[in-house]
Amino acid sequence: MDVTLHLAQDPEADELLGRSPLAALVGMLLDQQVPMEWAFKGPSTIARRMGAEDLDAHDIAAHDPEAFAALLSEKPAVHRYPGSMAGRIQQLCRYLVDTYDGDAEAVWRGVDNGRELLKRLQDLPGFGKQKAQIFLALLGKQLGVRPEGWREAAGAYGDSGSFRSVADITGPESLTKVRAHKQEMKAAAKAAKAAKAADE
């Protein structure tokens, strides 16, 4: 894995995401309730604070939980909820250590089809179906991981030419389009909720 991603909109953070399977997974895990760039900058910040060039699942899994939470809480914090996200990252890393000997890339290396890959991603702690589908689309669209049926398994996120998620961001222009799509989805959900409330 060695590509240039543009998710953090920060050269150093994006470079790490493009070469480190674990950094990409941790960024995806952090991508909730904070701006996307903040989430995907997290892995680089964590690595730097641990005095490392990359994230290591064994090191993170074995880290003292309180110390790891403190590391994420330092200003600027890695996430809006650094304490709970520190726990989730350690849980993810423990799972990777127990299931894949700490090798994050083994989650998708050599997988035969999209369905199996989606199942493996959904088995990761903190990855629900939507997060797993978005990450699967990112693997297929930008990281060259394309087992048979990957687009179908990724659902709408696998659509070619769409601007739905981080899987479609390749620079500032596509970031703007994805933002606009998310705003539309939020507005539609809000309107549907209001309509439902009016009917009751």
C-alpha cells in the first residue's frame, strides 16, 4: 500500500494514510462526530505523540489505557471524545493482534470476493455496516483492493463517479462535492423526520 490520499488535507497525515493500512483503519474509525479532516489527521498525530513513524497494533493494544487516553486528549485533541475513542482504537488494535497478528492489511489481503471483505470489515470493532461499506469503497476506488464484486458489496458507496463519502475524495474539489452531498442527506433526513412528526 503506497498511494497518496487526500483525506486529512495535510501532506504528512495523508502520506501516512496512503502507506499504512492501520492508519487508514484508525482514521476511518475516528471519522464520526468530527470533521473528516480532523478524523483522518488523527493517526499521524497519534504516531507522532508515540514517537513513531507509523502506528503499530501491538504497541497500541499493549499501551496503558489511561496513558493512551491522555495521549489522545493532549491539545489539540485527536477527537471531540478523545477518551472513548482511545478505548475504541485500543479495542480495534487488540482485535487485529488476536485475529491477524497485528497486520491490518491482512484484513483484506488475498480476499476472494467483496462479500467476504465486507464481512471481515464489519467484524472489526467500531465498524458498522455503513462504515465497513465506505472503507470497502475506499479500498476499491483508491487503494487498488478490488476483489470480485467489491462495488456491489460497497453498495451505493461503490458507485463510479459518485461523491458520497471519503472514498470519493481525491482533492479539494471532490471534498466540496462530498460535503454538499452530506448536507443534502442531512436536510432530507430532517425533512422526513419533520413530516413524520406532523403526521402523528
